Amino acid sequence: MPKFLVQRWHGMHIVWALLLIFMLTVALAWYHWVLGLIGLILGGAVAAFGILAERAFRKDLNDYVLTLSHRIKSVGSDVIGHLPFGIVIYNEDKDIQWHNAYISTVVGRPSVVGETLTHIFPALQQASKEKEKDKDKETVVETTIGGRVFELMFRPAERMVYVSDITERWTLKKRYEEEKLALGIVIMDNLEEIAQGMDEQQRAIMLSRVTGEINEWALRYGLYLRRLSSDRYMIITNLGTLKHLEQTRFDLLDEVRELTQDQKLPMTLSIGLASGVDNVVELGHLAQSSLDIALGRGGDQAVVKVGQRQNFYGGKSNAVEKRTRVRARVISHALRDLIKESDHVIVMGHKMPDMDAIGAAIGVVKAAQICGKEAYIVLEGINPAIQKMMEMLKEDEKLIRRFISPEQALALMHKRSLAIVVDTHKATMVAEPRLLQATDRIVIVDHHRRSEEFIDDAVLVYMEPYASSTCELVTELLQYIHERVALDVREATALLAGITVDTKSFALRTGSRTFEAASFLRRNGADSMLIQRMLKEDLEEYVKKAEIIRHANVYREHIAIAAYDSGKQVPQLLIAQSADTLLNMTGIKASFVVAQRPDGLIGISARSLGQINVQIVMERMGGGGHFTNAASQLQGTVQEVADKLKQTLIELEDKERLFE
């Protein structure tokens, strides 16, 4: 505070002092009028001085305040005009009313007053929409203007926008993200199968060609490549290069396949890459996990995991059948030990089970009985796909008693129980997900390509996408569980029925081991005539299927799409059968049937002959399945889903060369 304000006395205390002097003067004049007159003169002088001092104080104070206000206003205008960020004030119509000088440097114009806010800053369009939902919500968006990055802080309550240049911070952040470590593993996933029958010279020449292609690819994209073994490489790079590789759709996969096209079996690669975490050990585990997923999906593809995002690339060739049974023998022995160490076994397939799931479950129950353990199959209800099979099983009272409800299974389940999941590996797809939480002892036996969603902490996983069906895998396991396995006629028939249905009567996805498994089951009494009776169609169902097929249109010359939008609900089994029938038409390489299911969802069944990977198409639409057999369920109308399907096919045609 200025010194002159402190030195002056003013206020009510002066008034009270003058009153006191006047009263004392009157009292003095009562006794002696001369002294009273002198006192009155002196008191008047004091009063006059006080009044003059008060006026002088007010004048000095007023001058000081005016000077200070002028200085503050001058400095404030100068500060606002030279702030290192912009300020924009707008009205209710989003027209700019005022802005500081910084905005002029941002937009490159002297003034934008009167123009629409969203015209100057288009990035605020979305913020304006959010403002309508919450008027007081503060929104921050980033936009690029003139090659620089700006942060716009949208404050709808004050109708104000702050504009800050964050180019350096954004560049530093981007550089930090792009330079994050990325680890990967490249493996020749069918080297042993290709090398069979080759002499050392042929094998060396082939490996040299493939290795040269991999090294050239690494040099082209600036990757550090380290050979770990004859068929395995390690990749070290950064996240920026990894994103570039994703944009190329990992062309190395196609190059190696085309390079070895003259072989009986072309060489295929599997690539697992991971980034987005700071811990190197965890990053290594993620890279190995990505490779496991790529191999579990049949190989010939790349799996990239960045943080929570996981993408799949490639997968254009079908899974190669493994000719060795060593893995089946090892898995069967491990399964036998787990069964013997458990109190009892609970087997379950996926929701709405098919013959493959039920047949495989019956095979696992037989394995448990051979080991002397009680085993049960979880079945919530009988659907049309298994109705005839269940009628056949009901003839065997001992076998039908093995089927229990999910509630009964939950009552039996405890920590020493063994849960075996067949024909699926997704926790959300099993018949009763709560069973998986009741025990730590979980086994998975499946023939589907591995997806991103996977049951965690399984103690034993047997996933072979080359196999025709889960029944084929279980049949192989049974042959190694015990030296002499004696199957009942209905048990063998159920297993063979599962193989027959999934291979469309041995027409699709069959290998030598498929026929070996079928031969074993036939020797054990499987009744093929009984299977044919189970697979017979009702005339009414056949007419409904024909009605669905009547709505089919050919897309891109080789793809049949049937969108059945009659307002009637169609069972999932009928949708799948219609897709199978469409695939038998001349010139059709893939078929898609879209119809409304009884649960209100729109179901899609996709089938192909192997030239088109329908699994990729269905995964893009929230589903999954096999290379040649996949499905999905979506919300909406039949026409909306059909349009989305066509859009997905167009996108995949551009990115994956789907129709080659």
C-alpha cells in the first residue's frame, strides 16, 4: 500500500475528536470566556485542517486508482494480445464474437470475427454434438491446421474455446509410441511335411530360397532378424515399423507361398508379433502367445497384438494335415493321467450342440470309463441338430444317464473335478460357463481355428485345425488311452456321425487320418446305415430350405448370397443346411445365407470350397469358425446384415485379395 495512505488519518475518529473538543471548549467558556474563545478558535482550526486533509486524501486516492486502472487495463490488453495460446468467444449461434491476436496467427487471417466457429475449426463439430447432450461438459479435441497440431479446449458453459499449439508435445509423444519395442517370431510351420521325401540337397536349396526371401523382407523394412533354429527366427523392431508391416498385410506370407508353389505342398509361414507393453519379459510372452494363436488357426498367417488390440493377417491356405501321431499319443497319455487324478469328469460342448460336439463328448466319457472314473455330459436341451442322435442314444439306458443338466453339473463340480471342453475353445460359447470357474482343472479338445477369445488357464489344450472334426481327434486319443479299446455300437456310431456331419459325408476337410479314424470306428461296430437315417431330412424342412435358396443371388460371379427376409424365423440348422446346398451349385465357390433365427438375432452361415477363407469374413462380422465353415449372429434386420456382409466382402477384397 502507498505510504501516503498510511500517514494520513481520516474517518469517524476525527469527527468524534472534533465533537469532544467542542464540548470541552463549551465547558471551558462556562468558567472563563476568554479561554473558551481561544479553545473555539483552535478547535475550528483543527476542524478546517481535517476537512482539507480529507479532501486532499480523496483526491490523491482517486488519482492513484485512475492511474492504476489505466496501467492494469493497458497491461491486460497487452498480455491477452500476446498470450501463447488463443482465446475465442462465440455466441449462441456459434458465431465468433471476439478473439485475441494469437488466433490470427493460427488461421493466417487478421480477423475471423463473425464467421462460424465450426467453419474455422471443423474438429469442433463433434464437440458441439456432445455439447447438446451435456451443456456443461468440457471437451478437448486435437486438430491439424497449417501443418501444426493444436489442442482445442471447448468450454460450452462460458461459450469459449482455448487454442494451444501442441505440435512439439504431439511429435514427441508420437515418436515415443513409434519407438516402443516390438518383438516377433517367424516360423516355417510345415517344414517337416514339405521336407519328407526330399534329399539333403533339395532340402538345403529350398531352405536357402525361403531364408533368402525372409532376409530380404527384413532388410526391406529395417527389421533385426536373428535365426534361432532351422525353421525359426526372431524379429526385433519398433511399433512404427510394425504398423507399416500391418499396412502391407504381411506380404512375406504370399511371397514365400508363391516361391515354393512348385513343391507338392507350398511352404507357409506363421508370424507372431507383440508390442505396447514396457516389460520385455511380458512382451516375449505376448509374442509367443501370438505365434501360438497363428499356429492354432492353421498357420500361414500373422497375428499382431498391440496392447488390447489383436489383428489377424493372411490365413489364405487351409490347415496342413500333420502326418505324425506323436502329438496325439502324448496328449492322450497326459489326458489319461489327468482323468486318473480327478474325482470325476464333466464334459461339455458348445451352446446349441451339434453331432460333432455330442459324439466327441461320448468319446471322452468312454475314455473316463476306461480309466475307472465317473463322467457326465452337460446338455441343456435337445435342438433339431441332435434330435435324431439323442433318440438313438435313448435306446441305451446306461449311456443316456450320462447326460445331466447344467444345474446338476454345478452341484457335482468342485476343485478335484476335471472339466473337458469339446468342439469349442471360447468361454462364452460353452454350455455352462460357471463350470469353468468352479475348477482349475480344464482340458480343451477342439478342431476350430484359434480365435482371440480363449479359455484361460487350461491345463491341457489339444487344438488341431487340420482335423475334420473333434470326433476325429477324440477317436485318435481313444486309441492311445488303452491298448484295447472296445466301443459300444452306439458310441462308435455317435463318433462316426460327428465326423460324417462335419465333413459333409467325407467331401470336405478330409485327410488320411480322417479315414483312419473312420476305419477304426467302423471296425468297432459303427453303423453307417444308422447314420444315414439320422441324417435324413423331412420333406417339410426340405421345402423350407428350397424357399431360402430361391432368394439366392450370385455376387462377384462365384459367391452366392441368400438373404431370406420373409418375416419368418428360421432355425440355425436350416440356415446352415441351406448354405451347404448352395455350395453344391455349379460355379459357386462360397455361399452365405442370412435369415432371422428363433432368438431374434440375424444368423449368417458361411461355406466355401477352400478358395475363399470365410472365417475371416465372419470374424469381421463378430463371428468365427473354420477356413471353409463359419457363422455369425448379429442384431438388426436381414437386409441390414446382408448389406453389411457385402460391404465386408468389398473391404476384404481390397485388403486381402479375397477373390483370387
